[in-house]
Amino acid sequence: MNTRTGRRRTGALLALVLAGWLLAPAQPASAALATVTDVLVKQFPGKLQVTVLTDAAVRYRVADWPGKPEAWVVVDVLGAQLALPPGELPYRGGDVMRVRVGQFNATTVRVVVELAGPRSYTVEPIGGAYGLVIAILSGTPSRPAASANPV
């Protein structure tokens, strides 16, 4: 066997191994997913708090894309599935037009807070528990305040 033939065979073998790896069935995504067990909305003096409760630690990202209304706070809970019915939560008042929650894709739960106008907000993990808190400051037109965004 000459080196040219050996290289072709090695290349062909490597291509087959990679193709098998790429086409192999993935592990079930639900096995490692956290569950969003509840989403609570509560008004406090000067701020609104949306609490996303989960049964395990989660990562999140504040979603921003071209064309997204400035008055929307959109948070994706990564590696999670929704255990409650998707849809609009029964809360309206003050700066809040509506709050929605849904399964954005197989591994992402999306929480959308639609506000009357742009407001300052923070997104932080819940200390000592699983989940995260979206705090929206009333009457403070602004972009997001400093907040952790562990993606």
C-alpha cells in the first residue's frame, strides 16, 4: 500500500466515523431539562416582579433581536420545559399590558412581559432556590439595568 492510498483510506474512514457521529441519535433532551413549575407576577411599591420557579438550576438569556418592541422584556430560560399551560397569565395593571409564557422550542421556555413603555429592569437568579426573578421598575423609561446574564 502506498502513502497516497493509505491517506485516502484514512480520510474515507475518518469521514465515515464523523458521519456516524453526526447522524447518531441524540440522547433524549428531556432527561436533562429543568422544569418551569410556576410563573408568578406580583406588584410591589415601585416595581413589578415576575418570578420563574424551576425544579433545578437554569441558565437564561435576555432575548434581543432587531424589531423587538422596546417595551417588551423577553427572557429565555435555557434547558427547560414548561410544566404549566402556555399562554397569558392573569395579570394586568400599572405598566404591564400582559405577561405570557410558552415553550419557545424543545429546550427553551420564553417569558414575555409586555409593558406600556420602555422600563428599566433586572434579571437575576433566585438566591437559595431554583429559578429567576425579573424585576421591572415602575415609571423609569430606560433600557435594561445592570443584570447578570449567564448564558
